[in-house]
Amino acid sequence: MSDPAPGETSTPIENPEQIERRGLEITERDIVFECPHCREELVVDLEGAGMAFNCVHCGQPVTVPEYHGPSLYFLEQATSKLTEALRDARRAAPKKFDLAGRTADELMARRTDLERQLEEMRAQSAEIRGQVNHAMIQLHRYQLKLEMLNESHAELETELKAIAERLMRLQSSLGNSA
């Protein structure tokens, strides 16, 4: 990688796994990139995209690159952890509730707490359903764009082939004329 001119954007780091091994907690909201001057890794929240600051390692000016979504490594790790947690939850024995010996006040407090937790879970579920719906719509848009690009690509290839054939016929007719 070459050093960018002042004001140019740094390049996102090739292997975010290196950073995650250093004990930093990288989230899907982080932009992971390296300083173009000292090659040290930097992590900035996605809201910092396009901002300029001095590198914490070398003090040189750095511009945060645009956010292009979470790293593939992060997505794989997050998916793996969620899958493992779901598998563990399914294997766990059902909870048994021992309510004997509890006072009415304790039971009322526990009920209030459980109702609050349920409400939080419902809100989280609704938020996630909204995010999934948004992602599905975005995926559909990308699929349509890809179809359009593929059709345009096929048209260009066909035209290019026709031009090549026509040029060959013209060259062969010029060769026969000479």
C-alpha cells in the first residue's frame, strides 16, 4: 500500500482477524483499517467515516475510510457464537421453578420483573423483525440490480462479438481485394 496524499482516505485493513486477536472488542458498527503512515491498525465507530484525526500511534493525519458493512470475519464469528448459544439453549434441561417457601411479596416482585423482561424481549423481537424485513428488501434490490447488470453485460458481450465478427469480415474482404 502506498501512502495516500494528505486528505486521501486510508485503506480498510485486509485481515480484521488480527485486530480481534489483540483483545479489542470489534462490533459490527466498527470500521477497521490501518494507518497509511505507520501501518498500525485503527478502529473507529462507523459514525466516524470520512473524519480526519491524528493517528494514536504515530501522530500523522489519517482520514477514516467509508463504512462498507461488518467484516466477513466478524460476521462469521458472530454467526458461530449465536449458533452455539442456540444449540446450548436447546440442549439444556427445562428450568424447574421452585416457588415453595416464597412470600407473596417475593412472588409479586418476581412477576413484575418477568413481565418487564418479556416486554423488553417483545421490543427486541419487533426491532429484529424490522431489521430482517429491511435486509430482505435490500437483498431484493441488490438482486434486481445484479439482474440488470447481467442483462447489460450480456448485451455488451453480444454487441462486442458482433463488432469483432464484422471487423474480421471487413479485414478479410480488404485482404481479398489487395
